[in-house]
Amino acid sequence: RYEFVTGVQTCALPICFPVTIFIALLANELIPQWMFVTLIARDLLVFLVVIYQKLKHKPLIEVTYLGKSATFNLLYAFPFLLISNTTFENNYWLTQLPYILGWSFGIWGIALYLLTGVEYIAKGVRMKK
């Protein structure tokens, strides 16, 4: 009935939300700089492909389930990494278990995120009108 979503919001929100999370995690030293640079570079490359598609009047890349699972893994990892940064007195496992789970989801998320980035870039460049 009411459409409050603009074209700018549609394009900017998928990029701004993860960037904000990555910056917050980097500022708290919960992720290393190489991870931040890698994930942002992937997003920028995919964004450039989307601009290329718009300029060439090609259909946009469709999001795959692998891409959704990559995002799920990354977004699932971040709360665990935040929890692992808190200090629980006299309880080693309340600090270490979230750290292990966070990096487990994080490593899988990074791998899938990069894989889908390559997939999206290849599809975007090869796509015909």
C-alpha cells in the first residue's frame, strides 16, 4: 500500500549493513584487518559488476542459496565473537566456546562469501541481455 523504500535504499542497504558490522568488529579488534579488507573488497567488486550490468542494460545477478548461507555464517559468527570478547570470571568455557564457534562460522562464512563473490562476478560479466 505505502512504498517507503527508495531506489537508493534498495542499492545501499545491502552494502551499508555489512560494512557497518565489519567496522564495528574491526574497531573492537575482534576481526583482523585482512578479513575486513577481504570482505569489503569482495563487496566492492560485486558492486562494480552491478554497475556494469546497469550500464549495459543487463539483468541483475540473482542471489543464490550459497550466497545466503555465506551471509548467514558471517552474521552468525559475529555475535559469538562479541560474546567471546566479554570476560566471565572463573569460567573459561563461557569465553572460549563462543570464540571457537565464532571463528568456525567465520571461516566457513569467509570461504563461502569469497566463492559466491567469484560466482557473482563471473555470472555478471557473462550475462547476456
